Amino acid sequence: MRSSLTRRELLAAGSGLAAAAALPALSGCSSLASADSDPDTLVVHTQLGTTAPGSPTYLAAVDRFREENPGVKVKNLINGDDLAQVYETSRLARKEADVVMVNLYDKTLAWTDVGATVDVKPYLDDWGLRGRVLPTALADWTDDEGRVRAFPYFATNWPVAYNRALLDRAGVGEIPTTGDQLIAAARRLRAKGIAPVTVGGNDWTGQKLLAQIIQTFLSQEEARHVYSTGDFSGRGARRGIEYFTHLRDAGVFADKAQGLTSDSMTTQFNTGEAAVQSAMSSALAKVPEQVARHTEVGGWPLAEGAAHDGPTVIRAYTLIGFWISPNGVRKIGHVEKFLRFMYREDVVARFVTESGRDMALRTDAVSTDFPLVGAAQRLGPEVSQVLLPDVYVPPAAAQPLITATSTSFTRGTGPARVRAALESAYRSA
């Protein structure tokens, strides 16, 4: 029997009764995160700590924090993509971590609103850290009620990477900047047995590229409306979908793209099987040197009549933030020490120089050891920026949109069916 409690009531209450009501539905997730009753132990729930880009730098920073603050112990709880689910489960039992490091997407969009985490705006101001945050990042982390969901930290550039050596081998003289040029390049690449654009058409990477292409004929204001409401009936959205299907059926994307994942995409590009990928900066940091030295970054080619001045890229400032939980409020003195430390210029600079991370904070550090990341950071007026839809898509529609993405990347699926698949993803929202 379904519980009569809403998700808001469950997460805000965090009671044993609420946990008992919800746990049957959550039994598939990994083991609960656990708070620590020791008032001098700060529990941090994070995706950094194993293979995620920036993990070695983060662990080294935590070690240094411990050295500088011998009275504060730090316990890391590490999860991958299931972090949000694990945190919610632990919150139901009032055993959530004090600080959570995760992006603003899907389930986390509602956390502050439902009381699973707290508004950090008062702390951001009281601790004098507002000036460290890029204004755009602060705006992205602020909800419609003026609450700041988390302390911004990681950002990302999301350009298009072109393997110049493979393009040259296929006789493609210039980096494509228009759809027609991209189609012509794809034909030449295929003739040489090279996959043109590799993409995870079965996961979030494909969803982002699809959204980017759909925005070809949309202003940012129009794009916000489309992805907030799921209304793809406007002329600009329909033209964007038609542009996507035109490119797809012309052979621009790798074969069977609808079944590929982010790992497949990365492997194809990094091994030279594919010439082009739309990649966030953390993926660019992992491109092998023998491929990176032949790679240029730019934007996604435009169609005639586009709403943008140049090929498009995505820039986002919501990749990772520091969220404070209700348990964390009880240890707010230790939380303050930890966040002041993580916001220090020398600590922030290490993530840029050692891990090739883009930051949502002000810094003069440059990713010199990660040439493609640095090149993406230097992209200027030659490209136009489109929205990352994550902060506008209702949480209930996020996963259905992945399913719609796979449908969209299936060759032969007409524009009307693509639109219907996208709009159906919002029906449960």
C-alpha cells in the first residue's frame, strides 16, 4: 500500500516513521549514508573520492584541512550516480551527512524546497563568501524564492571537440560551422570508415546534445519556457527538432547512437574511432595526449536562420555545490571552517591546475596541463551559449527525457514522433 505522505513531508520530517513508509520503495539503492553523533566529526557525502575527475585533489585538500584543523575530524561518504537517492534515504532516517557535494539536477532540484537541505544564503553572506562566487553561478543556484540551494563550486564548459587529424584524413578542410558543412564532413568521414559524431544517445550526454541542437532556433528565454513546461509546440522548438532529425538521418551521428552511452562515446573519441564529440570539460581533461594534440574545440554547427551568432556551446555553473543538511546546521561551526577552507584561492586553484576542473568561483588559475580544457575556457565571441536544461526540467521529467532521447536518436523517427516523445516525458511532472 502506498504511503499517504508526500515526498515533501517525508524529507522534511526525516522521521523513523517516514523512513519505514518509504524504505520499501528505496530498497534497491545502496546502503544508507550515516551521520556521526560525534560533534567534532564532519560528515561529507560526495561523489569525489574514487575515479571522478578531481578526486585526488579533493582527498589531498581534505587531508590538508585536517592538518590545519586538528580539532575537526572529516568523514567522507562516497557514492556515484546514486548519491541523491542514498542521501534522501538517509535523510528519512535522520542519518544524513552534514555536507553534501552534488550537482543541481533531477531530485536535488527540490531538496531545499522540501526541507531536505537548508537555504545557504544567510551563511554565504555571514561568512563573507558571496564575493568569491561568479554572479552567473550564484544566479543559477538561486531558486524562484530567492533561496541559495548550495555553495557553488564546480562549473563546466561543454564545447564540441574535433579531431583535426581524422578530419584531414577524410579531406575535410575546415572545422564545420554550419549544418551543411557538418553533413558534408560526415559523408567524407564515413567514406574513410570513421564515425562522424559520437554521442551517448542512450543517456544524459545524448540528452544534452539533443537539447543543444533543439535550441538552435530558440532564444534563452524561449528555451527556459520550453524546458520548464515541456511545451515543444512553438515554431522555434519545432524547427530545432527538424534540424536534429535532418542531421541524424543524413548520417551525422555514429551508427546505432540510440544505444550508446557516455562511456561508449568517450571510448570512440579517445581511441580515434570517431572524429567529433560534444564533451564537458571533465571529459576533455581525459582525452589522451596523442589525440588531444590533434584536437580543436569549438561549437555545434548552426542551421540557416538560427537564433545565435555563432556555433553553440553549453556553459554551466551547477556541476557540484556544497549543500548543508539539517544535521549540518547542528555542526555549523565546523561546516563554516570547512567551506571557508574549500573556498580559499589556493585550494580552488589546485582543482584547476591539478584536475582540469572549471570552477564557479573567481580564480586566476589556468588549466595549463589540460590543453583542451584551457582551449574551451578561452572560447569567446566566436561561439554562442545555450542553456543547460537541467535546472529547468521538473525532477519527475528528468529520467523520462533520457528514454525520449534514445527514441529521438533512432534513425527514421520523424520530427512529430520526437516531439511527442519529449512532451510525454513531462506528463508525470
